[in-house]
Amino acid sequence: MITNDSARQKSSTPVVSICVQTYQHEKFIAQCLDSLLSQKTDFDFEIIVGEDGSSDRTGEICDLYAKNHPDKIRLFKRDPKNKISIRGKKTGRFNFLENLKAARGKYICLCDGDDYWSNDQKLQKQYQFLNENPEISLVYSSYIHQKKDLKAVVEPVQDKIFEPEQLKTIHYLGHVSTWMFRNDLQSLFSNPIIYKAFAMDMVLFAYFKIKGKIAGQSFTSSFYRYNTSGMFRSKRKTETARDFAMIHFYFFRYIHTSLYTFLTSGSGYFIKKYLKTIIRI
């Protein structure tokens, strides 16, 4: 693992850590990093870039940004040998987890290397909200969604606070690029689910919804880019149905451990969907 950590960086403590996972993003990573660097805040923040062994120019571009912004960017180049396989397929899970473990901030945000932030006040608004509302574990906002036809539409979010009871049947809110959550992950790092479940963002959401309340903010903060090679789009319907059924079982076994929640949270729907795809084969 190669980093550009410096003594100056280690002597300071950022308030927010932005974790960027990037792989084969040479067309997009510069726009992503520029949008993060342009954030206007009255506190210090760091950008943790995990470059996952790309074969294009992604690593080269990350090197340049890390060199030009040593006070903000901490670059980690992951060894492909460390990739974690889930259901027999190599994933970016190691990179994702190591970025989270490297975060020094009180709060954490995420942004994949092919997405970017569209609002230079994102960090300031969400930091202020979480600071003023200690019962909130995660906050998310509206975002711009690029569809398959490449048209971009705003996915609106209402200003709303969800109580734990309301969250039991909710599996996901917003988009991961809009989130800010508290850096309270130690118990998750020792949980077997992080090496089993196919979608780490869904795992994080399941984890934080039992940690406290989750809130939506109506302002638009991020641009989520359509990815033809994305995890969901590269799978057959049978695989997708199976993985959704399994992840709900993992939530039951490793996170909430409530049979009632398991039976009433939609798990049956995904199990039936998976069985139907098998029958049709």
C-alpha cells in the first residue's frame, strides 16, 4: 500500500473524512476530486482516495492530485492481491473497508470516483445538521440521477427525520454519494457481514438505522452517474434476486437479529422472487 501521508497531515485532525473508491475511472476521477476540493467549510476535512489497481490512467491522475493537494488528499494504492472475493467474484470491498478504517474525521462521507458533488455547501450543511442533532446517525439529501438514456433528473428528498420504528421496513434511502454519517464503525468492522453481503452501502444503512435516527435533507448535493458495468447491471436476474434474498438474511443474522423484522421487512418478497427466477430457468 502506497500513501502520501505526511507529518503535517498526521498532526492535524480533520472533522470530516471523504472516502473515494476509484477503479477504471480515468474519464471521471478529476471531476470527482475537483468537486470535493471545492467544498466551502469552516472546518478541516480530508479526502481519502483508494485507488484499486486500475489498468487505465486513474492511478496516474490520482497521483497528480495527491501531489498537488498534500494538505487535503491522502492517496492509498491498493494491491490487487488484497481484493476480497464475494460469492466467487473479486470485488472492491477491501478498498472500501480500508478507506473507512483510514478515516480520522468525526464524520464520514462517500463518493465513488465516477460520481461527483454538485453543491459546494454539502459538507457544511450536513456537518452542521449532525452537530446540532446528536440523535441522528446518518443524513442524506436529494441528488441528480443520470439515467440509462443519459438524461439527468433530480431525485427529490423531503426534509424529514425517520424514527427507528419507521426504519424497520426501509432498506435504503437517498444515494450513498449524498450521505454523511458518524465515524462509529468499530463494531461493524468485526462483523462477518462485511465479508458476505454483496452491497456494502446497504450494510452501512442497515447498521446505522439501528444506531439512531436517519434524516433527509431537501437540498441537492450530488450527481450519480449511470454505469453500464455497475454491480447490479452486470448480473442476471437470478443472481440479483438471490443476492437481495441473502442480504436480508444476513441483516437478520448479523445486525438486527429480530425474526419479526426479518419476516416483515420485505425479505419474503425477495425470497419469492428468487424462487420464481429459479423455476423459470
